[in-house]
Amino acid sequence: MADARGGVPVEDVARYPLPGTAVPVAAAFSADGRWVTYLHSPDRSLRRELFVMDAETGEARSLLGRAPSEVTEQTLTLDEKLRRERARELGVGVTSYAWVKETGSILVPLAGGLWVLDDVTDAEPRLVVGGEAIDPQVSPDGTRVAFVREAEVWVAPLDGSAAPQPLTRDAVANGRTAGLAEFVAQEEMARSHGFWWSQDSRSIAFAEVDERHIPVYRIVHQGSDQVGEGAQEDHRYPFAGADNAKVRLGVIATDGAVDGSSAPEPVWMDLPPHEYLARVHWLADGALVAQVEDRSQCRLDVVRLDPRDGTSTVLWTETSDVWINLHDCFRPLDDGRLLWASERSGYLHLELRRADGSLDVGLTSGDWLVTGVTGVDEDQGLVWFTATADSPLERHLYEVSLAGGSARRVTQEEGTHAVVVHPKSGRFVDTWSSRSTPPAVFLRDLSDGTVLAPVSPGSDPRLARMAIAPPELTSIETADGTELHVALYRPDGEGPFPTVVSVYGGPHAQRVTDSWATTVVMRNQYLRTLGFLVVMADNRGSANRGLAFEGAIRHDLGHLEVEDQAEVIAALTDRGLIDPTRVGIYGWSYGGYMSAMCLARRPDVFHVAVAGAPVTHWDGYDTHYTERYMGTPQDNPDGYRRSSVMAHVEAITGRLLLVHGLIDENVHFRHTARLLNALIRAGVHAELLLFPDERHVPRAEADRISMERRISDFLTTHLLAP
């Protein structure tokens, strides 16, 4: 039975895709720009199909329909499930694809193997690789595909003329993996790949990962009907202050693997001293470039490598008193120069460097930051990028000359634009939304942003029957003069209102933007219709405001963020919006940590908290994320102690609900268990909601519905009841 007590059915709070968001994703152009492909769900579900649109006529059609052997949660191996968890991927059906640039064919990974559509008029895909094929990547010349199977790199011809052959052969036998990104690379560095094709298609660079020295962390599937091997997982999890995986970078020629002969031995790269392999790139001249970080993440070396003998030269070094933010703005140009982005000014900005690494020219500057490079055309001498130049709450596409000068804004509609650019055709695909406009996808002219053709289907009929109202955007000023951006989801009537804070609050995230993503936070919408004022604020430490704003929380998590949230409540109370005797807070992951810390460190402000999958002590989280902000437990013991929830539990006077999935391999249930022990010792009561079969993000719809009902009941019981 649907629960629509507030005008938004609770089932719609838990259902994906969220209302208005079932639009085309993963858009890509053919090499000549004539065709645009994308993934879309005609029935607005999580099951996606592959579509193609003629960029000349605007006509679109499904290429595969219901694809053969499409991906479902039931068909995935454990490795694939974990990779999807790292990528926060919920889609099924066709979940990825790749253009084969040289031939115009399309590679489609599906359950059971890799399939190829020979061209966009071909509705009958052919199977080219059967069996497991993790992270498939097509060679630049379009003749081969490489992938990972059983923790080794394999190569196969795309024409199906020969069986796949292993390229690496010794990693597993020696207790290592080849071609797979290690846990912290996937989860914290946004590096999902563990191998990279050379531009001439004759070699592959790959990461070999050794985790044998990292102790096993076992997760038991307590809700399983099985016992033993089928109901447990062993993970090599690098806890803060402990050992990381040992990663080395090798290069191996590919020809021997395809013809079945003995593959040559890899050449191992002689990287300078480092802790993390962050990025790998091939250059047109056959050299390799790697980005490597030290353990503190305050130093990043950009290194040129000779794949013939592994020798290295440091081209340049980035340093920071805060931390290094990794990015994907590196682009090698045909003339040998290198497009790069640096945060030396405190904001990420584009620059060109010469082949020897020396600075050539700065391309952008100002108290705003570049969020991504979307296209480069050397013939026109132009770079296209997205940035916060007009407002940190918006994202627009801009164009700047490779010679430097003023940037030109291309997108005009206020709000948030996510783009895919094809410079040669002069077109781009734009996914645009604002607080009042659900995402819409257009094919546009790159010169002025004019719409050439719509890509989106019709509007989502769910919106007509649901009480979704755009939040009001406002700001408050802290006592020291810092501006914090705030979204308000107002209930009907006049204030002051019982209030719930919706929080994340952690680094590398921004929740308050002029986008539909800010509007369609469905729990906020549901609680608003129940009579709550819902407040969502980006405290200091949040992303896209520059290094000074982010770095204010360095080495002391859970302190300034809490104070900022408390100042937001005080300011809105002064405006007559909040009943200060009825204030709750909820969040997930870092937001779960923040919810518990707000309840513990500011019990005078926060009276009820829901903490979902919370980190409760930073010594229990991973190296790369935690040490970026906190240093190591050995170097900052007082900071780790102060930043733990357990250090403050005796001050809790309000109501606490803890929510966690028992097979969460990211924020282990151990965090909640340790907090429960501390609460028991302090004589503080907490309620508990567990999901035996869920990882970090609940996936089963029944679990999500149950969770939403429990959370709303908890908040209404303790904040709305007389």
C-alpha cells in the first residue's frame, strides 16, 4: 500500500531513477560527428538501452532494443558488483559502450561477454569475446580489445578471427593482480582503469598491484542462508596509517598475445619515490606520463617515462599546503605541449606547458575554478571547459584560446550544464537543468549554444502527481564573515517550523546548486510535505569554493563543519523560520558522521539525528581519503581522537537512529558497532536499523522503502508529536 501522508508517496522517495531524471546519459559522438549515441530507458526504469541519433536530422532509434544477455544484478560477478559500487552505478540492461573510432563500429559489454555492432545500421550484434571481460578498452586503431580476466590483462581481435589471449601471465601466480585499479584508486582517486593502450596500439601500460601484506578484513553475509565460503568476503582494506597496496607500472607489447606466441616480458617503469599512482597517459611520441603522489598528498610529480627502458624524468611538481586535488584536465597536444590545470592560485585553472614541463602560458584565472576540460581543437586553437566563473551554484561551458585571453561563455540558460563536445562538427550534447527545470538533453551549436535538436523524450508523468517544489536558495554569513550557501524546502504555512537538516558536509562534494539534483532530493521533499522545514547547507570543507574554503577543516574533521551547520540554524532562527526547540538532522556516509557529531558536539542545537553508514572514527577508514584531510593517526593522534564521534558521546542528550548495511565494504559496519559500544558505556540509548544484504548504498527497493518509512517515523515521532 502506498504511503502518501505528505503528498509524496514514500515509494517515490525510494524509487530510482528519481522523478525527472530518466534522461539520456553517457552520450558520445561518432568520429565524424554524424551520429550521437546514448543510453536511455524508454520506460523510465533503471534498465537502459543503447540509442543512436542522426545529428543531421535529429531522428533517434534504439540500436539493440532488449539486448542479448543484458546486465542484471543477478548476472554480475563479485568483482563487477564491487566495481559498480565504486562507480555508484545502479543501471542495468546496457550499462556502457564504446565507439571504435577507426571503423565506426560500437563495442557493447553485456552479461556473458563483449558484443560488436559493425555500424549504426546493424541491429544484430556479434559476440567477439565470451566470458568475463572486466573494463574492456578498444585499441586506438580499432583492431583489438583489451580487458581483464582472472586478474590478468587479455587481448582479442575485434573481428573475431582469433581467440582471446592473455597478455600478462605471471601476476596471479605471484599473488598479484594486473590491469585492475586497487580499492583506493577506484573509491578515492577516481581512477577506475588499471591499464592503458598506447596511441599506436602496439603496447599497453598496466598497473600490477600487490596487496598480500595488507591484512584481510572479512565481511560475513549474516543474512545469507549459506554458511562458509559462499557467505563471506575477504577484502584487503588499507586502514589509515597502515600499509597501502604496492603498485608498479609496467609496459608490455601486444603483438605476441594476439598471434598466440609467447608474450614478451614487461618493462617496469622507474618511478620516483611515491605512495600513489594517480594517473597514466600516453603521448603521441610513444612516451608515457604518470602522475604520482606522496603519502601526505601535498606533492604531485608529473613524470615522463621511456617505455623502452623505464627511465623517468620529472617534468614538473605540484605542491600544496592544504592537499592536492586530483583532476582529469591533462591533455597532450599534437605540437608536444601539455594542457594542464593547477591550483597554485587557490583555484583550479588551465595552463599550457612545454614538452619539457616548463610553463608556457596561463589560460584562465580568477576567484573561480575549472571543473573539467570537455574538448580541444588545435586547428582552431581552442579549448572548451566547464567552470564556476559566473557562480559557484552554476556550471557553464566556456571557450578559451590556446594563446590565452578572455574566456567566452557558450551556454546561456541559468543553471547547471553537463556537456559532451565534438569540436570538428561544431556540436555538443548538453544536459541542462535548474531548480525549476528537470534535466533536458539537447544537441547544440558550439558557436553560440543554439539548440539544433532535442535529445530528451517527453516529460516524466510522475511530476504531475507529486508535490515537488523547487527549494529556495539563500545564504548566511558566519561570525567570521564566510558566506555559506543554503537551500530551503519550505512546508505550507507560517514559521517558525520544526526543522530537519539534510547534511553531507564532507570534502569533495557540493549539494547546494541551481540544478534539478538539488530539487529532487526526495527525502527532503517528503519531509517538507509532512510539515518540516528542511535545510541543506554546504559548510566549509565542501567542494568548488577554492582551496581556502575546502582546507579550513584540515586535520580537524567534525568541528568547523558542525559549527557552520549550527550557525546556519541560528541565522534562520533569527529570520523566524526555525523552531529552535525542534531541530533534527540526517545524513549518509560523511553525512552520517556529521549527523552524529552535530548531536554530540552541539546538543544545544540538534535534538534528533539519523546517522546512515557513518564513519565514527577516522582510524577505521581508508588511507587515501582520510590522510588527505587528517594526516596519519601516528602524526595527528589528538586530531583523530577529537574527530571521532566516540570522544563526544557523553554529551548526547537527544535521540539517535543508526542505519547501516551489514556488508558495507566501504564504511564497514564496524564503525556503527564501535559507536554502539561507546554509547552503551556512556549510558546513552540509540535505535538501530540494519540491512543484512546491503553495501554502502542500499540497492534493493524494498530495503529503501523500509528505510524511508522508518526514518520519517523516527523524525515525526520526536519532532512533530506534541
